[in-house]
Amino acid sequence: MLKIPTVALPSGRVMPIFGVGTWRMGESARHRADEVKAVRAAIDRGITLIDTAEMYGDGEAENIVAEAMGTGQNSRRDNLFVVSKVLPGNASRRGTIAACERSLKRLNTDRIDLYLLHWRGGPALGETIAAFAELKAAGKILDWGVSNFDIDDMRELASLDTANECATNQVLYNLTRRGIEFDLMPYCAKRGIPIMAYSPLEQARMLGDAVLKAVGQRHGATPAQVALAWLLRQKGIVSIPKATRLDHLHDNIAALDLKLSAEDLKTLDARFPSPKRATPLDML
Ligand SMILES: NC(=O)c1ccc[n+]([C@@H]2O[C@H](COP(=O)([O-])OP(=O)(O)OC[C@H]3O[C@@H](n4cnc5c(N)ncnc54)[C@H](OP(=O)(O)O)[C@@H]3O)[C@@H](O)[C@H]2O)c1
């Protein structure tokens, strides 16, 4: 069974540093069975972190996660760390609580391990955070966090009462999107807030890159494994690649065993330079 390292959350709980994403799942009935199979295969391989959202497939991705987790005696729920997200348009105090109840129902569970505000917008941030506190007190969510928050959003969050409970900022981060290294990443690191790197493969668009391929060839590894290993070696960074194809899933899991050398890192830095100045947060 896989042994995936964890990162500590401000609550004292821990989150695995590697999991699977589910965006684009639940969008077509034709692919549904394969999607359930992929999430179940991830669980069978020992992946415990699953990232989803009410937005994905209009709730259908959460249904897929529930099906993959199984029910009754066969349920794998207790071993898993499930992340879901409320849409900003639903994120008023009452709206957040209602959205969470709907997600719990679709996920067929009594609690969400980590519940995120998907992006800024909609009601005042204080309303959402107050709802998160209420949900947490009721045991319906075990931790809360944010997503797509740039440094100014994080500063605004810091001015609110329970901001020190924020358990993650889930943002776009991969070799081709290194902007957060300039300011957002150090800001979060200083406060012990792990970053969840979404689209860690740039939705597969980066995988044809010649340098990624060349670095992979040094290790007999694929470009996807190099891109993931580059993230996995960083403290406080959690990666959630999405794969419906089982060969992709197994490829990605093997990245946990790939150790990049100092020379590899130098080659990757030359091809994908770290930022020299502050840039606005990218979002997909
Ligand atoms: N908070 C947010 O706003 C936000 C935004 C975007 C994403 N996310 C989360 O982050 C997760 C991951 O991001 P993402 O889905 O956007 O993109 P991603 O994980 O970077 O890439 C997924 C794409 O790469 C392909 N792929 C996966 N592994 C591969 C491999 N080893 N070789 C070749 N191709 C491979 C997948 O194909 P197949 O599926 O066909 O296998 C899929 O098309 C999402 O699913 C979602 O849970 C959050």
C-alpha cells in the first residue's frame, strides 16, 4: 500500500500531500462509469485525498465520489480525506450552510474533511467564514480553507476573527505557473497554511515540453511524473492531479518515487524560471 506523506493543518489534523482531482467528471453520462472506476482505482491504490466541488458536473462529481467510496460495510469513507467547495454565489452565511448540506447529501457522508470557498466574489467574506465556523462547530466540516485567494485576499482574510483556522489556499501552481513563489507562497508558509496546487499538469498542456521530456529520460520517467515530482519535493505543497485514464493514474502515483537531482532542478529552473516580480494570481 502507498505511504503518502502528510502536511499538518493549523487544527492539528493532517492532509496527505498527494491526491486526485475530479474537475470535468460528471459532465457526460458516457464517461460516468470510467470516472467512478478511476476514483475507485485511486482509493484502491491507497490514495486518500479526493478533491471535488459542488460546481463540478453541477454536483455530479460529488455523486461520483460517493459511488467510488462505496456504501455500508464496503464504505471506504473513514479512510479518506474529502475536500469540497462552495461556489461564491452560494457563499452567504445561510447559503454556505445550505450548499454544504447539499454536498454532504451528494457525497453520502456526514462530514467534509476540508471545505473551501471556491473563489472570491459574492457576499462579504466574513459571512462565509462565519458559516464555516458554524459548520465546523456542528461537525459537518472538520476544517475550512479558501481557493484562488491572492495575497490581498489573504490579507483581508487575516483581518477576520477565525482566520488563523484557515487550513489551505488551493491555487493554480505548476512549473509553468510559478507566480505564487514571489509573494503568496512565502505569505502562506510563514503562517503555516499549506498550498494545494491545482492543475499540477497544466491540464496536460505542458506534457509535450522537450525539457520535461529530457529530464524524464534521465530517470526513465514521463513528463507528468517530472512535473509532479517537482511539486512533491516542496514542503507545504499538496498536489491533486486528475486522471480518468487508469494508465495516467498509475503514471502519476509513480511520481511519488521519483527524486529529482540538483541538476534536474537547475534544468527545470532554466526552462521554467521562478518569478522576479509580483504578478496577479492566475486562475483556470
Ligand atoms: N480550486 C479551483 O479553482 C480548481 C481549478 C482547477 C482544478 N482544480 C482541482 O485540481 C484538480 C486537478 O486539476 P485539473 O483537472 O484542472 O488538471 P490537471 O490535473 O493538471 O490535468 C488533468 C488532465 O491531464 C490528463 N492527465 C493526467 N495524468 C496524466 C498523465 N500521467 N499523462 C498524460 N496526461 C495526464 C488528464 O487526462 P485523463 O483525465 O483523460 O486521464 C486530464 O486531461 C481538478 O480536477 C480539481 O479537483 C481546482
